[in-house]
Amino acid sequence: MRISDIANSRQIILVTSRWQDKDDIITLAWHTPLSFEPMMYGICAEKRRYSLELIRKSKVFVVNFVSKDFKLEGLKKCFKIK
């Protein structure tokens, strides 16, 4: 077992955000449930990330949990990679 398995044991997530007509998606490893009453979920993103700017303005984000079987082709579509 590696220390990273303990310290960062959660799966990578895709976080989508939108403000007005601007959309973005970001991959994050640092996330956790904060509360069940009220329902709250926390994420950690670098201050300079464009997604964080959109989240701060809209005050909304969507956490997308992706199966480990999710194919690279699916990610390429998300990020418009050729």
C-alpha cells in the first residue's frame, strides 16, 4: 500500500460548471461529502482555475462520478480532444 492510497483514496471526478453562456469541465481528486443535513459536498480546486471562477459566480457545480471502466474515448469527447 502506498501513502497516496490512504491520503488520496477517492476517485477522480469530473466537475462541470456554467455561468451565463460559458461552460467548463475540470478533473479533481480532492473532494468529500461535508454534510447530509443539509446536503453539502466539498471540492478543492486551484485558485487560478477557470472552473472555479464560474462556480464562484454561479454558486453551482455538478459532481460527475465516472466508473473506472469509462473509456478514454468518452473523456476525449468531454474535452474535445482529437
